[in-house]
Amino acid sequence: MPVIKKSADLRNKYSEISAFCHKYMEPIFITKNGEGDLAVMSIETYEALSGKNELYKLLQEGIDDIKNGRTLTEAEIIKNMDTALGK
């Protein structure tokens, strides 16, 4: 279940919010005037999330390549590796 705090809590309870984000590796959602405004998370959580998004992007590119026939045979891969290594 998401943790939701008021924007005043970000100012008044920063240490508590920071400790929660680091301990549980989850974002806290901040509201302003009763409406969703921000998601606050630790840098570690942000980096992990960004890494996952990059991985998903690369996996999707690979899936798209396979679907569109952009593949190489084993022999072609070895030839390309040999060429890259100057063999």
C-alpha cells in the first residue's frame, strides 16, 4: 500500500521521510492541497528503477529484432567477432 504524506510533512518531517525511503526502498507520495504532487524516493531506489527501465527497453529491442527478422546465425556472429578483434 502506498505511503502518502502532506507537503508540509516533507518540510517538517524530512528525516522521518528520508529514513523510511532508505529503509523500505519505496517511494512516498506527497500531496499538495489534497492532490497528488510528487513521489519521493532514495537515490538507490531511483537508480534501481532506472536500471530496470533500461533493461526492459533493451529486452524489448531484442524482442522487436527477433519479430522483424533482424537476427544473425552463429557463423555470422563469430565472423563479426573475428573481424572486430582483427583476426
